[in-house]
Amino acid sequence: MVRKKQFYFKTTEKPTKYGRSVEAQIFRSSKNKLKFLTSTKWQTGSYRGEESEVFNELARAKIIPKKTLKLSQNKWRGAGYYIPEHREKFGIYIEKI
């Protein structure tokens, strides 16, 4: 059985010339409390989706293994997208607060 890893994120948005600038604060559930892990920024002009951006930041910060990024790669989608198989195979849950 895979140990469940729950991550939560909170976003703030600012309008820009080419879409919106989004900043996310990422937390982990620990002993019924939220523990701050890291933060990240992205532009909405071209992005993979909120969960995928948070997923990539967790891998970049070495909170989750980088090998998990390649699971989503196929003919029509590149590596680094957050997909349901991440929940099943690695126990990684990402939810917006």
C-alpha cells in the first residue's frame, strides 16, 4: 500500500497585460495542521493547469521524486502533468483550498 501524501495550495491572482499572474502557496497536512512548504508563480497565458504547476514545483523543490513527472508523458501530452494515476501509483493528492 502506498502512503498517502496530501498537498494543498492557495492562490492569489493579479491581472497582467497577457492574462493573469498567479502565485500559489503550497502546504502539506501534518498532524491535523497545514505546514507551509514552498511557493511558486506562473502566468496563465500558457500553463498546464493549477494542479500541474503545483505538482512541478513539488518535484523541483525535491519534495516528491522527479521520476513521478514522467508518468504523465505519452504521444499527445508531455511530462509533468498531474493525472489521476499519480494518486493511485504514488499516493500524491493535490487539492486547492
